[in-house]
Amino acid sequence: MIDKLADRIMELEAPIVVGLDPTLEMIPDRIKKEAVDRCGANLKAAASMLFDFNKEVIDGICEIVPAVKPQIAMYERFGADGVTAYLKTTEYAKSKGLFVIGDVKRGDISSTAEAYAAHIGGVEFEGLRFDPWHEDAVTINPYLGIDGVKPFLKVCEKNDKAIFVLVKTSNPSSAELQDLILESGGAVYEHAADLVSSWGEATVGASGYSKVGAVVGATHPAQGAALRKRMARTFFLVPGYGAQGASGKDLKGFFDADGGGCIVNSSRGIIAAWKSDDRYGENDVAEAAAFAALAMKADLREAFTR
Amino acid sequence: MIDKLADRIMELEAPIVVGLDPTLEMIPDRIKKEAVDRCGANLKAAASMLFDFNKEVIDGICEIVPAVKPQIAMYERFGADGVTAYLKTTEYAKSKGLFVIGDVKRGDISSTAEAYAAHIGGVEFEGLRFDPWHEDAVTINPYLGIDGVKPFLKVCEKNDKAIFVLVKTSNPSSAELQDLILESGGAVYEHAADLVSSWGEATVGASGYSKVGAVVGATHPAQGAALRKRMARTFFLVPGYGAQGASGKDLKGFFDADGGGCIVNSSRGIIAAWKSDDRYGENDVAEAAAFAALAMKADLREAFTR
């Protein structure tokens, strides 16, 4: 998946993943009204409007960017109906040729991680294979160490999938644990980076990158550039662009010398563009998303092109 | 919730939480067959058998122990149908008077954590409140710091709920990040412990414990005892008993001087007891679970009673 993603990024000249993290506030009234009229004032309606909204966004951006990253929390909040909307979203995105990175940040002990690995590996039941999740990759939390990663590694190898492990996150309080300095030198996140590199070592593909990527926040440009040098074979998933504060010029260091090795996430800036850009209205979800994705592509050009 | 849980533990003399982590291998053929006959060979059948099995376990243990802890990975593997089985399980457990600790190990940046907080806070939609998750508490991963915790804290205060933050996990590779020694002294997990204590400080209730608990693995008795002293107002959720290797005598140090402050999880040892204990057969899921829970209560007596 990483090799193919790297190729597709170069083909589109767009190292961009669109974060499908919809809140109800972002959804046009016409979509909301239609869902409530059809389902009633219940969680089925909430889920239905999430999916209908995502569909318009996906239609707008599917030929501009290579990938989407739905944040499962935005769906889980609505219970099983919300999860259904998540699954319909990932399925629809796949049908439009997009790579799907499930932002689930799972991480657990080995027997549990084996169950979570169904996200990218599917599940066997009554001698049949099912793949309810339609994800090409998921994000993983490293706090439990390799036990929580190993079952995913097996699936990555077998089904050509990938994982992105949290190394240095984009949020303000990421420093509380991640930046602690170790007696042996370096910070916790640098040690996590070394673990992530070693976990992926045996899975390096034709692109030169392993199937174990790293999440490195755009809000930390200096650390990002240093990590880029430290983890030469690790693909970066970079959140924190746009609404969280970082812009294209901050991101040069996250890319390799040849402009590869990195995909940058934008959520609100693209999916809610119809609302934040005066030139667009509630019928322009797709077009406003396309415009915002193109604007981001231009903004990243300096960082991306070599 | 922590105050009430502490009371109920003393009332039952059972500092025990039953981990509802079913695998298909644990489920009797009669339950499996009935589900497949009814639903067909699909994920609805898989989900249905998880819930039917849990129901029998819950019936067996609901007057012996105060709480259950379903591990959501075991349900998520089956997609949205699996999540439905999880929600039916939590709802049924609540209806039987059990506290429900959702073992979801979520943790994310603030806007996302706000969405995840619906697990214990419910969600508002069209002016109505919904609580699809039926959880009294959830487990949380601390790698992102307070940003991922704050939205939960608000709900804990408002709705008398709780969270249990991973400090020192029970699995073998927990040492990879958690045991790293800091330049300032102590290990990463000890620093996490101090953060968890401080996050809970303002929420200490009548029981003397805060609404921010800690996950501390039973497989680390020395560290557990040291953490008990370090975090006097933090309630411990202790996995790793039984199948993962720890027994009652290892656990004395996890309890306070008055026998409080701790609840120990057992999953396979209780829910799959019908299979591992020769005296029971496939019609004895509830009774075997009850027997195993009582055996665990006796095994913990020495650690628990003061």
C-alpha cells in the first residue's frame, strides 16, 4: 500500500490526505433536513447525514488527492449507527479509487491487537472472509510497545497494508510524555521513532519505505525535519496542517530530498471549505472541497517539489 | 461512579471486574448454531453469538462481582454488527446492575477526544440526548497528554463517570516505552502516574479516590506496589490476573491499607471457565463463570482483606 500510495502521490503531485472528520456544524441544512425527514430525529439520521456529506466531499476531491483519513471518533460518538456511516464512507472512498487511512489510534496487548488487526486484515467467520472496514492502513498508539503492533505487521505483509504509529503528535500537550528527556539521551518520541523504524525494517518495499509509517505533527517543524533524517525509510503521515496552525512553508523538512516520504492531512480546511469561503454556499460542498484541495496542493508545492 | 464502585466492591467483598472479551472459540456450539441458523453465515450471526454468550456470562456473575469490562476490539473485528453486539452487551450489563468499564483505550487530540467523550457523556442530536454506549467508565491512552483527557474530565464531573488511564500495562513489551528511564529520574510510567494523579486531583470524591483511575498490570507486582504508594488517591484497574500469569498473592501491594482502591480484571479465566474446567460442559456457561468468579474472590481474599 505504501509503494502504491507513494506512486499515486507523485502521479497527482499531491501529497495530501483529506481528513473526513465531519461535525454536525459542517453539514449543510439541506442534508440534515433530508436525513431527519427520512429517518426521524434519531442516531440513524445523524449517521446518514455524516455519510451523505462525506459522499459529496469525496466526489469533490477523489481525482485531486490520493487518500482520505476518516477519524473514527466523529462516527463512534453516534454509536453503532455512526460506525455504519464510517464503514459506508470507507467503502465509498475505496470505490472512488482513494486510499483509506483509518484514524483509529488503536493499541493494546497482543491478543487484543490481533482482534484490532481485523481493521486491515478482515475477519474469518464460518469459513468465509469478511472485510467490514475497507481500510488500507490504520493509525496505532505505541504506548504498549511491539505487542500491540505485531499482529498488524503480519497483516501488512500478507495483504499489503500499512500502519502509521504515533511518534510526535500535533497537539499542544503532546510534550507532556513525548518530549520527556531520557537518561540515555534523546526524547521519548525519538526513542519511539527508533522503535517504529526497527518495527518496519523488514517490510521496506520498492518505494524505499516500510509498511510501518509514523505520525509526525506539522506543528513541530524542527522535530519533523530531524525525524525525517532519523527515519529514512519511514513514511510520514502529517496532521496539523491548516486549522491546527501549520502551513506549506513549515513542511519542507518533512519531505525527502526527492520530495517523497510524506503525506499531509487537512480536515476542516477542505471538508468545511463551503462554509469558511464566502464564495461558496451550501450547495457547493464538493466544489469548495476541490478548490481547497487545489489551494493546499499549490501551498505545498514549495515543500514538495525538488 | 468511583465512589459507588468502591462501595459495591466492599458490599460484595469482590474487587473483581469480569472482562467480556469473547472469541468465537469460547462460544458453545449450541449458541453458534442457533445464531447461524437464524441469521445465516454472516457478521450479524457472529455479533449475535457474542451477545448471546455474554448474556449467559452476565447472568452467572452479576450478583457476585460489581463490574464488567468488555474489550471493544473483540466486537470491532466484526464491523458495525460487532459494535452493535458491544452496545447490547453494555446495555444488558447495566440492566443487571453492573458497572460497565469500556476497554476502548482511546486517546487523541482535543477536538477528537471531545467526540470520543460521547462514550461516557452521550451525544446531543436534534435537541435530544442519546447514550448509545451505556458505559460508566472507559480506558484512555496517555500518549497525547492532557488534551486527550480534558474532554473526558468534564463529563466525569458532570455525569459522575470515570476514566482509567494506562500507566503500566500488563503485556511483556510494556517496558519498551513505559520503562525508559528519564534524565530527571524515574521511568516514563512513573511520570505518567504523576500526570494521572494530577489530572484527577480536583475530582476526589467521598471514597477518597478521584475520577481518574490508572491501569496497572498485575504482572508487575513490585511496580504496582510502588505505584500504590505514589498515587494515594487513584483507583487501580488491574488486568493481567489469571490467563496472563498473576495470582492473588501477587496483588496485595495493589490494594490500600484498608483493602480498597483496586479492582482486578479476569477475562478468559471466568468467561471461558465452562471450557477449561472438566466439571462443566457447554450448557454451563453461567454456572462455570459464577464458580470461577467465586474462586477468584477466594484467591484475592488474602490480598483484599485487611
